[in-house]
Amino acid sequence: MLRRRLRDFTFRLRTLLRLKSSERELTEEFAFHLAMEAEKLERQGMDSTEAARLARLRFGGVAHEQERTRDAWGIAMLRDFFHDVRHTLRQLRLRPGVNLLALVTLALGLGATSALFGVVRGLLLRHLPVTREAELQVFWDDWDWRGIELDFLRERMQVFSGLAAYSNEAYTYRTDVGSSLVVAGVTSANFFDVLGARPMLGRTFAPGEDRPGAEPVVVLSWSMWQQELGGDSSVIGRRILLDGTSTTVIGVMPRDFFFPAPDYRAWRPLDLDPNSSVYQGRGWLVIVGRVKPAATAGAINAEIQMTAQALGERFHYPKAWDKSQNAHVRPVREYLLGDVRPALLLLLGAVALLLLIACANTAALVLARTTDRSAELKLRVALGAGRGRLIRQIVTESLTLSILSGLAGGVIASVLFQALVTRLPLHEGLGATVSLDWSTFAAGAVLALLVGLLVAAIPVRHLLQGRLSGVSGERVVGTRRGPGRAHAVLAGAEVMLAVMLVTGAMLLIRSVEHLYAIDPGFESRGVVTVSLVSSARDMDDPARWTFFRELLERVRAIPGVGSAGYTTRLPVRDGGWQGPVAIESRLDLQGTARPNSAYRAVTPGFLRTMGMEIKAGRDVEAGDLDGRPLVALVSESFARKMWPDRDPLGQRIRPGFMGDSSWLTVVGVVEETRMFAMTGDNPMTAYFPWEQSGSPGEVLVLVLKTDADPAVVIPTVRQLVKDLDTRVAVARPGTMDEVVRDALAQPIQLRFFLTLFAALALVLGAVGVYGVVAYAVTRRKTEFGIRMALGAAPSRVIGEVVGGGMVPVAVGVVAGLLSALALSRVLGRFLYGVAAADPMSLVLAGLVLVGSGVLAALVPGWRAGRVSPVEALRAE
């Protein structure tokens, strides 16, 4: 039995692959049998003509017998499919313009959907490079845990099998040619064990390597191993200089590993020294824990709440930093991705709407083409073709078109994928974790097939109901019945979807306008920024004081530089550096009631360079040196909240970062400046002289006001740094304009994509309206000719055509506006200064679609008004 089936399969495969040869052999075989029968009759005495006629009569219908033989081959459906494909390709060549438009629009929809699916899969669906990621949870108040709190939690947690902590630091990596910046994670010794991550080479941290007395060691990322160390397989045990400290390489992580972000290029152990001030006095860690497999959500929450209560009993927290309140954990993926997930899902939904519009356009094309071929379909029915055969023809045409579009969409996705990733609102190097692979293209292929079946559904439905003109004998007039009504429904659906996309684009356009109207409190134009990183381990305080002072003097002498200064943290871009502050004249704000303030050390010239106005008092001056009276400047919100009824000048504050022993006199009030973000709550801020900070710091940001090209200024600064001291690394060079753009990246990028999708949707919607009106005009050409002959005015015909074409537009606009209102919550979180149901945006979107619909209907309407009665009747 198996041998027989194998033989049958082999025969059918050979026949299918050699179809022309098989057909020729079949024809030759029937001709041979006819010739043999005729020869037999001739031997019986008949003449050749009569013998040939009688042989054909005895043999039966040759065509019928050949068809029976072909059916016996078992490849009839496949043969018909290939015939249908060839027929479809011929049909595509008959109307190349319309068909190319349908193919391109469908390819754009499929390509954009596939590319976005690749990003979504890489970020939201693909497993993180950890073991059993569902068990990993991140604790509340990230970047604010202390070493003493980590050890306190470890003693009490029962449902967590392990707790680990990490933070980040910037190290100088020094070689013979100079220093570069390395962003690294600093972690507890059990960090990789809790994550369940294993190294590619060497080992990870051993117990005790995060405690005092341990030798300095480092685990490298794959990229740092390749780029800085040349992929040396014998790197384990090698010593490298990080912050001037000889550090032993003990491991290299796999290529696909990253945590918490791909930007991290190495990992070093924390120094959890119970005797250090950092261990007990400053929060800077993130805590991640692995839940035991048997733990339930209720047990986890109960333990977290009990732990928060224990924290409140053990430690005294200021109100702004009270860890005993709002205790919770969240999945590690949710924590790492942040706002990326909703933004990606929004864009995926938008591109899905665009794909649906393209599908509606293509369905209208297939329906119109099928209807226009009604005479052909009627003839095929008369010749014996059943409805099943006609349905296969229609489905094959749709699938062929969608497959061709899918192939073109695959090329589009491949070409534009990286540009798409670059423009998406991804951060911290997450774009490096996504790529196009076979699964994305497989999903695109399946989507193309589904689209083909969806596009074929409407004409197949009409065929089954006998509503295709010419097949059932029905004559379609206008758009009220049959395919005409289906065309109108498709056009209305396109307009509805287009309204939704245009509304979203309008909302984001208005939102970004509001964002750009925000006064950040500084002037970004013409300001160049450069971060300078040194290490206290590599350079002592006197060396760093000397370097930074001399560099500032040399920078001010660069041609085109008007002013320059230092700060410890750049506005908008850099967070951190905040803590409780005591107010001498506010006895009600003592202990845990002390307010929280951001603080920045600045040099004379920094505020002027940034265009930050002094509202009262004075700026930081050159005389504000170590040993002189300690002074500070405060932001407008600081002055307003702390001394609402007093003059802030002369008041005294005592920031916690100064050791809680030094009172600073307020000598100036600075214009309110956005510190952490362009939107949201802005913290009170205190500024104090860099020279009075007690230490030069390890990281300073140099700002320069210049009218010169940054591409010229930045290399000059790099060279000055290298000439002064190769132990200092230059990092994050750029401009304040770029900083502001990065701060507004997500709404700007979402605006770009939604505006692009809305523009395409607008074009497709107009094409759809044009198609339905043009179809109606074509079907009613004779009617219009007769009416024109009987005296109908062209303007009346044009008005009727345009009015009829605007019916699906009006219905689509209303449905689209209602749908946009229903989905307004989805977009609301991405808006600023604009309500999700903003009336102006809704009205503008509706007017844009109505206007485009009128323009699209006018073209065929004008053509209808110029129909020649003679030509229309002659064509009929």
C-alpha cells in the first residue's frame, strides 16, 4: 500500500512539474489511438475520410475523454490554480495603473505591519535574557534603596528566593591612547544568580566580592569584549584600568545578554561596607527579587506590606521618601520597558487601521474587476463552470495580489526596519535588541494570506448570492444594490478608519505645539554641552581642581565662545542629586517634615550661558570661594513655597548633602527651570557655588554659549581635554537643542508616525471615494447620456453624482468621530495640554475628510457632466 501511494505521488509530482510535456504526450496518445482505429477500418475496405470520421465517432468526444484522463491524474485543482494564477497576471497587466496602486498600498500596509510586529515581538514577546522572567519582580522606589536597607530586607523576605541590587556608574577606561567612558552596572554579588544569567566565558561574582577587602573584578558585556578588547578568548584574568584601578576581568556575558539596558557595557561589584556613609546614608540602588515558584500573588503582596511596615519602624523617612508607603512590586519586563509598551501598541493599532484601509481598497478593486467581467463569468457558467470553480478563480486572484503585495511588503520591511527602529520612542539602547528574523517574515506571509482571503470575501459573497451583474441577470444601477452598495460600504469604512487616524494625528500635532510652547527656563539655542568624567581613584582632588579650572579658562578662549561654565547635572537630561533640606526660619518643617529639593553645583557663568535669568539678588560670583561665607541661590518655586510672605534673600538653608552642619545664605532667586523633564511636577532647586562644594566632583557638565558650528567646537574641546590630562574622558557631547528634542522624543516621534499614517489613510480614503463614485458613473453612463439628451443640465448631473458619493463619506466621518471618541482614552496618556476629546481636533479631522471626499467625488462627477449622449448610446 505504501509503495503504491509513493508511486502515485511520484507520478503526480512528475506530471505537475512536466505539465506541458504531459499534455503533449496525452494529445499524441489520443491521436495514436484514433489513427490505429482509422487504419483498422481502412483495412476493412473504407476510404480514409470515412474511416477517420467513424473512428472519432466510435472513440467518443476527444476533449471529454482528455478531461477525464486529466482528472485521473489527480492534479486538477493544482492545474486549475496555476491556470488561474496566469489568468490573474494577465488581468493585472490589462489595468496596470489601478492594480499597481492597489499592490503598492497593500504592500505598504503589510510592510509597515510586519516591521512593527518585529519590534513588538522583540520587546514585548521575546524572552528577556534571564531565567524564568515571570519570577523576577522589581521593588518600589527604584534608585532609592541603601545598602543597609538591602540587608534588612534579605533578613525578612520569605517568598523571595533571592534579592539582588544594582545601580549604574560611569567609569573611565584608560588605554595607551587615552580614556573613554564606560557605562557599567554596579551590583550585589548574587546579581547574576538571581537573574539566572550565565557567562559565556569565565565566571560571575562570587559571594563576598561585594564586601570590604575584595579584589577589584569586572564582568564584561559581549560588545565591550569585542570592541575594546578585540574578542580575545584569553581575556579571563587580564587586568584593565577602570577609573585608574587595575581590575581583573573574570567573565564575559553572552551576546544577547543585557540588564537592565543594552547600554551597560560591564558590571562591577558594589562595595557594601556597613561602616561607609554610602551604605547607610544615600539611596541609589534598585532591588530586584526572584519569587519562589510556589508563591501566590496574595502571599507576595502580604509580605511586601509587612516589609514596608517593618521598614517604617526601623528607619525614619522624610515624607517625600517614605518607603513604608505605596509598597508594591512589578514585573521586570514592565519595569525595563517603561513607556515603550503603550507607545508600541498604539503604533501597532494605527498601522493595523492603515492595513484595513488598504484591504478595503483592494477588496473594492477585486469586486469592481469581478463585476466588470460579468460577461466572461456568464459565459463560463454557460460552458459548465460551477460556482465553486468561479469562487476558486476569485480567491486565487485575491491571493495572488496579496502574495505579490506581501513579497513587496517584505522588501519594504527589510529596507525600512532600521530607520523605523531609529525613529521609534525607544530608549537606553533597546533598539539594539530587536531585529527582523524568519518569524517576522513568517508572520507577514500568514498575514498576507489572511488579507487575500479577507479581500476575496465580499465578491465571493456576492457570487454565492447571485448578485454579480451578468451572472444572475441583474442589472445594477447606481450604488443602491449589489456590488454598488458593497463599494459604498467599503468607501465608508475607509473614511471611518481614516478619520480615526487623522484625529489621532491632529491631537498629537496640537499636543506637541503645546509642548514646544513650554518655557523651560533656559535658552537652548547655541548652547553646546560636554560631560567630563574623571575618577577619584585615578586623580586626587588637587589634580581635578587644577584640571577643571584650567580647562574652563582655555574653553572660554575658543573663538566664537561667548561664555562657559560647569554644573554637576544638566537641566532636563540629568535627574538625581536631590534630598531633604532644612529651612532655618521654618520650625514647622523639621525632622521627617523637611521638604525635598534638587541641588546643583554651578560655576560663575553657568546661569548666563544657559540663559537662566536672576529674578532677585545676584548670581554665583568669582569671590564665592572655599573659606568664604557659604551662599546659595534658589528657584522661584523654592522661594515661593518656603517663604510665601517673606523676602527669600538673606534666609538660610541647610541641605542634607552638605553634612547637615553648614548653613547657606540665600543670595539670589533663579528663574524657574525644568530640571528632570519638560512636563510634570518640577522640584524645588538650590544652586550653590562649585568652589564651595568641598570636592571638585568626578563628573561635571561643561556648557558653552557659541555661535560657531558644534561640529567644530566639540572636537576642539576634546583636544583640549586630551592635551591637559588623558585620564579624563569626554562623554555625551551635543547641544541643548538635542537635549530638548530627546526630552520630547516620544510625543514628537508618535506625531511623526501618526501623521504619516494619517496622510496615507487620507490618500487611500480619497481613492476609495473616487473609486465608488467612478464605478457608479461608469455603470450609469447610458442613463446620464439619456438624461443629458432629454435636457438635464450638466450641473445637476454633477451635483447628483457628488451628493451620492458624499453619502458614504458623511456616514464614515460620523462613525469615525464616534469611534475616535470611544478610543480617546488610549491616546490620552500621550497628550499634553490637549483633551483626548478635543473638539477642535475632531472638527478639523472631520473637515479634512469631508474636503478630500468632495475633491475625490468631483473628478468622476465632472466626467459624468460631460457625457456625450451619442457616444453613450453607441457604446450601449
